[in-house]
Amino acid sequence: MYSLEEAKSLIIKAGLALVEQKLIARTWGNISARISETEFVITPSGIPYDQINNDNLVVVKIADCSYTGNVKPSGEKKVHAAIYKARPNVNFILHTHQNYATAISVDGVDKDFAPVAKYGLPSTKKLVNNVIKSLVAHPYSNVVLMARHGAVILGEDYDSAFKRALELEDQARALYDMVATNKTPEEE
């Protein structure tokens, strides 16, 4: 868990790093950090990552996704809350729209390195339920691809989540390249 100040600082850092690494763009995706057993901080809805600051990050209650203030939290706050409920060891979550990870999720088939949650429209109960079903079915996975919607990467902390996001894109790129060239791993 993080202090409120530390969580906000790491979320801002993660947003800028994910944009730099081209794992998110514009206002897509979202980032959160757990600050207590009952709350997390999440990125706001509709604000570009280079404009996010301490004042527009939102504290959300895990139990019911309620929040105070005039800044609207990410529409995917329910996905984050459900993950924090299901995985007490998770303290940092990245929801990315990585190019290759998103591309390989289109078929809806689990990959060797990540399960694929069935499609659900963004910000819906169906999406939340599908992500949690994948996590329950794959209790050792810290990554869930969301069919045609990107990925959710879980970390015990900022460093582990960010490392997994980079590894996911490398693995997804390798699979994409293999499929695109019709080569088997042995032929690489």
C-alpha cells in the first residue's frame, strides 16, 4: 500500500512513462494505486496524461466506487475496485491499450503468457465480471488481456506492474510477428 502522496506521485510518473513507451495514448487507459484496505487513487476521466496532477487524481472507495469532489474518476474504476477486492496483494494497476497486446486479444483466445477476458463494453458490469472471471480462473496471472480492449496489468507495486506491461508488449509483439509471418517458434 502507498501513502496518498506517494500513490499520486507514482500514478503521474506511470502515466508519463506509459505514454513515452507508447503503451497508452491520449486519454485512453487508466492507472490506480491502493492507499488503504478500503481506498485507491485513480486517474481522472478524459484528462491527457501530461495534464494529470495531484489535484485531479481521484480517491475511490473499493466497496462501492464512491468518491468525493468535482473530478470524475476513470470509467474503469469498477474494474480496479474488483481487482483490489479479489487480489489483496495488488497495490498498483495499469489498464493499457498497448498495440500488440490489443491486436493479439482480438481472437478472444487465452495466450500462454496471459488469459483473455471475454469482450465487454468499456465501463460495464459485463467487462468487470469477465476480467474477474479470468483472474479467478488464472490465479497466478498478473496480466489479463481484454478482448479487443487492451490489457490490465497488476503489480504488488509500481515497478512490478510497469515491468509486466513492458514484458507483455514484447511477448505480444513476438506472437504477432510469428502469426503474421506464419512461422513457428522453432523457425524463428
